[in-house]
Amino acid sequence: MKNTIKEQFGISNSEYGVIQSSVAIVNTILPVIGGIFVDAFGTIPGSLLTTLLITSGNIMVALSTSSNNLTVLILGRIFYGIGSGTVVIVQETILSQWFRGRSLAAVVALMLTVSRLASFLAQATVVPIADWTGWYGYSFWFSAMLCVFSFVINLVYIILLRSVSDPSAVACRKQVEVIKRKKSFSWKKLLFLPHSYWLIAAMEFFLGGGWGCFLHLNSEFVKFRFSYSNAQSAATASVAQVLPVVLMPFLGMCVDKYGKRTWMMVGSGVSMLVSLLLLGYTNLAPLVGMLIFSLSLSLGPVGLVSSVPVILPLSLVGTGLGLIKSWTNIGLALFDIVTGWLQDQDPNKGYDGVVLFFLSISVISILCGIILTFMDHKIYNHILDRSAREAHRANEYKLSNAVPLKQNNANWIYGGIYVLMAVLTWLLFFRFVLLI
């Protein structure tokens, strides 16, 4: 609904990019704090807080549509962003705790499938809901009500978790204790993050930020590039999220059985590159390019997310996932702002510069994937390309680690780059906010 929002609030492409980046900007830092919080205190407090923030933020966004109040809209997106950036970490940490071993990649893929199914349905139905009701604001109120339902489901999960008290279920009760009360964290642990972890973070920065940014504008891109109507462009753009719904469960099972995570990461970058070449430089129906983009959106998340618990000990999974999510949101916030600015610089307010920007992101992500594949084979004893059964044999409490983690002083450099990128993102955000 980019066109509708720009018209209703009277804003430019750059200003729309700022609104979208307001979700990501808070998550340039908060996922790290959230991951540490989850590692220290467990997932119950985190799940309650995050779902409450998501619900409150979406209600504020819905309220802003009644008064066309841009401030309330941005504040609502920020509240939503605070919650959404951490809730994924809570979800993935819960899965890492309950499903250690052969089934982890499959359940992570199932979670991602449900997420993509929701995104697909949202993008496919937002315009029809607005057309059917006669007012675009009802689409946002429908989203807010879904968030209220999600909050209730979270309460049900917590009640069920507290009911697990069968004395004979010793292993289950141990897992519950881990989830409920960890209450310990040492900053020194961050110095043990391996080089491979930071390459995964870099790919999340480029691919994750690129996916999210493209999905924010692909509907308007289709309308501008192929002269489609609002309904046609929204329906075509929603196809970019179709294949994850179908493929992710099977990809998760394949990872559990065969491994090959690095291959999936490289394949994701190649798919994104091909899709953008087709969409930007051919007259082929945009449906084809969107389908290939959705292949990238299927391969990448399964390979990337399932790799973190494989290379990190369980005590660092929450923090590791938090840093990954933070890198994704740094990329998303930067890319939202940059693509909005590039579009405003185009004489026709078109997408030529934006497409070139996305192509560059795709090429860099492919290079990162190739380097990661080489390092995994030469340094890390093929740990990322192992099946879950092979990786689980190493240690009962680790999903991997045929090569024990050692202190890595390069983490000071990686951490410095992370801080610089986060600061740059915040500076650009406030630079454009002041122009609104």
C-alpha cells in the first residue's frame, strides 16, 4: 500500500523509506540486548514483553489512519519494531532448546514457513480488504486484531509450559528449567564467536536487509515498471512470498538429513541476482521474477538461521541470534532509506538506481557465501555442510563443535564494524526524520 500511504499522508519516497526504516532502526541494537536477556532470564518474560509491544504498536498504526497523524504512525511502527525484532529471537531460542539434534532445521523451517505464509496473505489481501470495506484503514485494524489474537496464544503457551510437571518427564522438566531460569551471562563469551559466525552475519546484513527492503516496495515497482493496477501489482508482488510457504518445510528436512547449508546460502544470493535481472531488464512477466525471488527467500533463511545453533554453544544461541537479527535490521534500515533516496533522485521517480543497488547487494552476498563455503571446508571441518545427525554426535549440549570454540580477538574488529554501521544507520535515520 505504498502508493495509498504516500497519498493519504502526503509524503515522498524518502519519507516513506523513513517510516519503513523506523521498524528496523530500533532493532539495530535491541535484538542484541534481547538475545542477552533471553540467554540470561529465559523466554517467558521475553515472549510476554515482545508480543505486548507488537500488539500496542499495531493498534497505534491503525489509530493513525483515522487522523492521518504521521507522528502516531511512526511511533506505532517503532513500538512494533521493538517487539518484532526480539520475538523472532525468542521463537528461535525456544526451538533451539526444545529441538536439539536432527529435527532443529525442520522446525525452524516450519516456523519460517508460517511467517512467510502470514506475510504472503497480508500482502495479497491488504488491497482487497481496503477495496471491499471502502477505507484503507480497515486493513490496519485487521492486522491489529490478529496481533491481539497472537498475544492470547502466547499466554496459552506459557500456561501449557507451566503445566509440564510430570516427575517422570525428567528431560522435559530440565528443558523447562532452562527456558524459565537461566539468569547468567558473561560478556566475555562474545569473544568466542568464530569467523564463520560473522560471515553468516554479513550475509544476513545483505540478504536479509535486501529481502525486507524489496518486499516493502515490490508492489509499487511492479506498478511502475509494468503499468499494472494497484490490485494487480499487489497480487503479483505477493508471489515473492509463495515458494517459502511450500518449500521451507522440505528444505528444513533436507538440511537435517544432508546438511549443505552453505550451498543454500550461495544459491539464495544467485536466485536474488537472477530475479532482479529479469525484473529490471527484461519484458518477461514479473510473475517469473517474483517466483525466482521467492526461491531466494526460501533457501537463504533456512540455511542462515539453522547455521547459528550449529556453530555456537547453546549458552550463546540467544545472543548469536540477536546479533544476526541486529545486522539484518541495520541492513534493512539502511536499504529502506537509500532506496527511497535513490528513487527520489531519479528524474521519473523510477527504479533504475534501486535495481542496480539490489544487484550490487546480491553480488556481494554471493561472494560472502563462497568465502564461507571455502572456510567451512578448509578450517571448520565441513561443520556447516554436515547433516544434523553428524553434527549432534559431537556433544550432548552442543549441536555442533567438532572444532571447539577458541577466543577470537578479531571479534574486537567485527564488533567495531558493527557499532560503526549501527551509528551510521541512526545518523541517516534522524537526518531524514528532521526533513519530514
